Amino acid sequence: MATVSSYFKRVKPLKKIVRLVFVGVLAMLLVACGSKQAESLPVVKSPLTRSESLLHTVVQLSIYHEDQEETMDEAVAYIKEMESLLSTNLEGSDIYRINQAAGKEAVEVDERTFEVLEAAIAMSEDSQGLFDISIGAVSNLWKIGSEDARKPSDEEIKAALPFINYKDIELDEEKQTVFIKEGMMLELGAISKGYIADKVRELFASKGITTAIINLGGNVVVMGDSPTTQNGWNVGVQDPDQVRGATVGSVPGSHDSIVTSGIYERYLEVDGVKYHHILDPQTGYPVENDISGVTVFSVTSVQGDALSTTLFLLGVEKGLDFINQIDGVEAVFIDKEQGVHLSEGLKDRFELSNEEYHLVNE
């Protein structure tokens, strides 16, 4: 079975992900247009904050304007609704119904589900298959992050690999239907939070909200400028060896979206060996390379979601080459030796704060 490295050598030379950038810019234009339709609100230093256990993580929304309880309720309700549509395991969800109907019939889905699937397939094409939502054929064997997590046999994994191929996902735009082949299974964990975070930002902007933080676990979207500092939001880069919230360093005046993926998030330990949740679609096993964590700074969260998975699979060296060719996107890679590697646009901006880590000169 080909490794990520050998697989990448067979594809075309590194390229700009034009569609990802276009989608990001278009989303920001839509947000801007929505903002013009609503009157701007006065900014306050103490935000209205809501925390909820959703999307298999802790969701925290902060709005730096007064009297926004109704908007906050609407945002939380939206997140819950999208979770019910995109969940793999929730009976009756769109994704559950697609997977259950594999090889039998096309399934009509909500227009928002269809939109997520369209974006996912475009990203799969742009990443040459490194990002692939049909990874569910294998991730459903591992079930890492659930109470049923286990290490599947090599035979089980090999039997599932032929069913990982995003090109076999059939979308009918006119009918809003989705068909997958028998044996296939979709899993949207690597893109759903990004899509939802971007839509919450659009909702906030349509209400005149200019200053807010949308934190969906590893996906953070910031709006406006920090009301308490002069240099914008100071976003920390997650320490991959610690629980969420511990940082290695920070980037002042950061991008709109910050997405972090790491082996610290979810893993299964068997006979003293840890198997993390980021699976290689070429082997069916957790990817093995020099990366411990990667943080992507981008225009949209859905873009950052797909890129963080792709970069993790590429490893530090190829990942840096890849990200340095995409305008408006930056990344911080942390290797397993506590080395911090920066894309070109962050070398003069990143501030290291954790003495256990060191900057690596590229």
C-alpha cells in the first residue's frame, strides 16, 4: 500500500488551491454585504458568553455587544440543528441516512448538507485525495473518540480501503440527492465544524455584530478587533502535548479563522501504543510522520479545516512547501521533537512563549 509520501510524488506539482481561496473570499464578501444591511452596534469590553457541549466538544460563543441574547439563542439553535443534520451516528440525520442507503438508493438531503458535501468534494479534488470524507469506511472501524473505540485487524482495514474514494460520491444538484456505493461511508468530522463556524459568523454579521469570538473546539473564528488590546486578537497556538487551552506561542493580529489539528485531540491506546484519530486514506491507519500538531490561519474556517487535515498528512517539509504556495493562508507546524516550524508569512509575527519548545530555522 502506498504511503502518503509516495502518493504525493505521483500527483501534479504543488499548486495554489484556487477554489479554496475563492470560496473563502466569496464567503467574506457575503459577510461584508450582510454587515452593511444591519446597523453597527456599540462594542463593549465584557462580552456576552455562552458555552455548550456540542459537536463532540465544548462550544463557546462570545459577543462583544449588549442585548444580544436573542442572537446568541439563534446561533446555538443553528449549531444544534446542523449537528442533527451532519452527524454520522444520529439516526435520522442526513449523513446517517446516506450511509444506510449505500448501494441502494439516492437520498434527498437538506440544502445545507448538500452544500457541505459539495465543498468537501471540491477540497478532496484540490488536495489530490488527501482530504476525503469517504474515510468513514475505515474510521467507523476504529471509532476513535467513542466508547466503542478499538484497533481493527489488518484484514478489516484492507477490506475497507477500496471504499475510500470521494470520486464515487454522486451528487445530483437538481434533485438535491446523494448516492454512494455499497460499502462506502461518509464522515464529515474534518469539515463540519468549519462550515458551521463560518455560518455562525454570517449570522452574527447579518445582525450587525462586528466583534465576536466563535470557538468550536479546534475551530476558532474571530470578528473585528479586540476591544481590550491595540494589536487585534492575540491568538494562541495549541500545545499538542497538553489539553486544549495550553499554548506554545501566539500570533498577534491574526487571521479571521484559526483551525488546529493534533494527535492530542482524540486517540486510542492499545498495549501501550497510542493511535490518534487522523487516518491516512491510503493505508487506513493513523498517519505516521513528524507532526504532532498543525494550526492553520485562513480566511474561512471551512478552508482551514480541509487544509489542516491535508497538511497533517503531508508532514512538516511537504506541508510547508504546500502552504507557502497559497496566498492569504499561513500555518504553524509542531513536530514531535518540540520544534516549531513557521510558514513564510508568520516568521516575523509568531511569538514563542513556551520554553519547552524551540523555533526551527527553515
